[in-house]
Amino acid sequence: MPTHVIVLNGGSSSGKSGIVRCLQAVLPDPWLALGVDTLVDAMPASMQASGAGIEFASDGGVAVGPEFRSLEAAWMEGVAAMVRAGARVIVDEVFLGGAASQQHWQKALAGTDTLWVGVHCDSDVAAGREIARGDRIRGMAASQADLVHQGVTYDLEVDTTHTESLTCARTIASRLNGPRLAGMQAAPPEPAPPARRLGRPPHS
């Protein structure tokens, strides 16, 4: 069974979004990119400042409530339905609950061939990226760097501390089933960063 889902898990500013864009550039088939920010951005503003929804603390901590969890579960099932309908999807995630977060995705994606990828980055390097970008709450990168990987099992792990996104993407692409490197582009340039970044706080 060819792989139709790649789940990337890593903390804020770990480099996941850069890897996603490179994967979309080098893989021979079209892949959709969806992430937790896709879900957060789709929520009403009231959900982004509520104890029942999702809250971003001034120290970089993130707290989610029951309404967020309910919508998140439905969203996961929706992503899984797209995969079962034939779409290829790269999921850009932050497993704040560690192993429990992975189990939720495993339940939704049951029966699919999923490649689980851990994206690591030294917390000091991630914190530096956080400061340079200027669109994230200080402390988020450091607080999530190790937390999101606790108890999580992977098929493959990459580290962006000293490795470029394109190299990481090629490593991931080489692990996919079905058509792989033969259809990959030779050396696409690093894509420009998008206006909206993963791990950022919601608009005020």
C-alpha cells in the first residue's frame, strides 16, 4: 500500500513548515499540507481566547479545553476521510499531549499507511528562530522542544539544528512507499516562507 499520509511532529520553530514546503516541491505527486494552525485559523475568534477553546499564555504555554478537543477530533476524522478518498496529505502537528496526541491521530488514520516523522531541533536554536521571526510568543519553542516527543514513536526522525529543510525532506521522501526518488526534482530552491507561520499565536 503506498503511503498517503506523512505526519510531522515537532515543537514550534523546529522547522516543520520548511520541510513541508520542500516535500511538496520534491515529491512527484501533489500532496496537501494541513496543520494544527489550519484548525486554529478556522475557529471563531472567541475560541482562541477561551478556556474551553485554546489559550496562548504570555510565557509560551498553550492550553486547550473541551470544545477545542471536540473540534480537533472532528477535524482529524475529516483529514482521514480525505486520505481515504485518495488525497495525499502531509500533516504538520504539535503533539502537546505527547503519546496521547499521537494515539488520537492513530485512531483517526486507522487502516491507512502513515509515515510518522519526528522533527527535532535544539531548544536554543529553535528559540533563536522564534526571536528572529517575531511572530511567535517568546518561550513557546523552548517549552515544546522536548514535550511534544515524550512517549511518541516514529518511523523516522530528522534534526533541523544543523540540517537544511531540503535535506530533511529528501530523507523523508526516500522512506515513502511507491514512486519515490525517480520522479523527484533535482534540486528545487528553498521556498520562501509564507505569510502565516505554524506555532504563532492567533490574531488579537
